[in-house]
Amino acid sequence: MPLNYSKWDKLELSDDSDIEGHPNVDHRSLVNWKRRDIHEKRAARNQKIEDLKAEIAVNDVLLPRLRTITEEVHGAQDAPAQFNRIVSQLREAPSSDAPETPPDSAGAKRKKITYDEMILSLLMKVYEDARAKGLVESGKEERLREALIADLKSHVSRLGERTVELKKELETEEGEKKKKITSEDLHDGWDSHYTPPKPEPAPVKGAKTKTVKSTEFEVLNSSAVNAAQSASIAAKLASSADISADASKDDEVDTDDEEVPELTPSLEAFSQIPLHAFEESFHFIQKHRDVYVPGASDALLVAAFTAQQEGNPTYAKQCVHQSLLIQYCEKLGADGVGLFFKRLLSQDPRARGAAEGIFIKDVEDTYAHIAKRVIETTRERAENAETEQIQLVPEGDSGKISFDVPDGPPPEELRLEGPGTENLNVEDVRKMLQMRWDIFNNFSEPMKKALRSGKLDQVNKVLGRMKVPEAEEVVGLLNNAGILSFASDTIVDETGRKTRAGGEGSAGEENEEDTEEEVKDS
């Protein structure tokens, strides 16, 4: 089989080509001269092609206009007058439309001439030819009309023929240009860029990590498994409906030790999608991979619970709706998003209705459960606030609380006797005793009776019937008035506060910290 070297015919020149020349001229100089000659001819050909294209483009605009002018002059009763009107219009109100003039071979920019100027120049030439023939004089209107129309038709014909010639010449030049391979013909056949895959989005902050054990079975009849897969989707949806309600319960339990999942910006935008807008949700999940991550469903349920507490049931139901969308997709396996939305967006009304009915019922049940839990939580908080009590409890087994109740106001004649009273002022002591009596006298009758009994149980019963702020104020007054005394150095309550004391009998001294009380639920 002979070798075909025709593909090399398009090569213009090679350094090892056989070039015949004068023996006194070296081969390299001949090659350079040949290369320069080829480049000059190529540049001239390219410039000629550009000029031909520009002229053809101008003729394509001028030819229809000249035909229109010829028809108007030919159809007018007074052809010379119509001709003059057209000339006047082109002179007085010319259009600014002009062709794009390419630079000449030297690279200089050519002067831009408008289309109206070109047509006006042609019409003036037609008029001058008629004047040269002596047809402009009066009495020769008919001959002038015929001459104008004939010259216009002649120019239209010649312009059309010129355009045809230009197109043929352009075709010849372009064919000559394509005979040889040049650098201008080089182009990218194909291009490949490596795009690294996007990293997996991080799970939602505070999401719980769940370990799932699965068993895989190798089957022989895989086609039967594929056929049964679509039939099992509805069953999986039904089982997922039972799980989703439990998931909302789990989110409410013990949030002190574990961080509560929070909404990311993408999840917040996802939660704003209206109810039952399945197609919009599907497209959103496809565009935002960070929506379909571990913990996203829990974060939406927490947001639903918060919104319901804040009195925004519409947004709460939207969060439940979007949370269950993610839950259902997760329960259906690795391709859960495609399987779930394929069924919800199916053209078959029976398949779509079955999946949509299960899902909508689950949304309503889960939202009702959250709304019920919000009501119960609010009621429990209110009850806890009402039953919170202040109870006095001594610290340690050896501690003892007693009450030093004043018998009455200080007497008119007050004498200070005994050691340590030399530096005391009688009036200061009188004021202190009067203050103790005033504080005690302002207590309610049940509190007075309990204090006079000297029993801690009776005092705690009266304190238990008071609200926490009121009971705290009463304990503070007892402490300041010196009515409350104790054997140990501290009194403890379960609010975490401790009061240092000066010991038993220091009823008149002011403690450095608040008396501690025990908070009990009755």
C-alpha cells in the first residue's frame, strides 16, 4: 500500500525544504526571504479579504435604498421634483448611520463616510450627467425624467453586478487562504480542567453522633431486588412516620449536658420555604449540600419548639415540615433524597398521593405533639414558680436555729448594767430595741405567733405560704433585727448563699452576707 503524503501539502514552508537558489546565496537567507515573502502576501490577502467584506456590507445597505429611490422617482408624476426632494432631504437631515471602516494596509484609520453621503454623492452625479446632456433646461421635463430613471436603474444594476463580483472574489481569496496551514487556523480542539470535588459539609453544631449497625447480604437475583425496591418505599415512609415523633421528644430531654443544635444560615433559609413546596425544597437541597447533614433535622425541630414558645405557629410548622423532609430522606438510605422526592413529585397521582398523605399526616402529628409539649412546659414552669418556697435549715446536725422575740418596746427608764456596757450609749441601745420591736410588730399575725412559739417548723410553714420575694424579705428583716439566732456559724438554704454570724446571741449584729434559705417544692 503506497504512503499518502498529501496531508503535508498544506505546509507552506519548512527549514529543510528544497529551495532552488543561487549557489552564492546561503540556504538560510533564501529560507528567510521566502518566509518574509509568504508573510507579506498573506497579510495583503487578509487585508484584501477585509476590504471585500467591508465593501460587500456597504453595498448590501446601499442597494435596497437605491432601489427604493428609483421606484419613488419612477412612480412620481413629477419625477424631477421628487428627485429634488430626495436630494434636499439628504442634504438637510442626513442620518448618522455609517459603516465600520477597517484600517488600511498601512494600519491608518480611514475617514468614516455615512450611507446618506454616499447616496447623495451618487444622486448628484446622476444630476450632473443630466445637466451635461442639456436636459435640465425648461421644456425638457419628460426627457429629464427618462434620463434620471435610466441612470438610477443603471447604477442599481451596476451595484448589484459589483456585489456579485466581490462575493466571487472573496470566495476565491478565502479558498486560497485555506490552502495552507497558518497560525491563524490553530484553535483548541478540546480543553480539560481538573475540578476537585467539593468537601463534605460539616454537621450542624451540637448534632448527636449516632452509630448504626447494618448487615449487607449478597444476592444472586439483583433484578428482583431492584423491582422490589420501589414497592418498599411506602413501607419505609410509614415506619419513618413513627420515628419522627420520637425524635422530637428526644430533643426536649436533658439539654443541659449536651449542646443544643443551632440553625445554620442555609438551614434558616431552608426553613422559610412554604409548606408543601416540595419542588422548591428539592432544588434547595440540591444547591445547598450543607442542609442535608447530620443534626440538621434536630436543629429544625429545636427551632420549631422555640418558635411555638414565642407564639409563631406558622414558622414552627414550617420548621417541622422541613425537618421531616430531611428525616424521611435519611431513613430511605444513601439515595434517599432522590427516592423520596421522586415519589412526591411523581406524575402518577396514586403514587404521589400515598407518599404525600403519609408525610402530611406525620407533619400534623409532630407539630401537634410539639404544641402540646409547649403548653405543658409553660404550665409546669408556672406551677414551679408558684410552689417555690423559702425554708430555713441549719447547717450540720449540730446546728440549731432559735428566735429571740422582743417582749415589747423599750422602757422609758433604760439602765445598762453588767460588764461591757460602759462604752454603750443609752440612746443608741434604745433606738436598736425600738427598731427590733417595730420590725416584729409589722409582721403578720401568723408570723408573730410562729415566732413566739419558738418552733422552726411553725416559722417554715408561714414562710412556705409566702411568695419567694416576700419570704426573702422577711428572713432578711429577722436577721437584721437580731430575732433570728443560731448555734452554728452559718445558716444554709438551697439557693447557694451562706450567712456568717457572730455566734449564738449575736442578734443585734448585722451579718456580712445574706441568710441562706432552702428552696423546696411543696
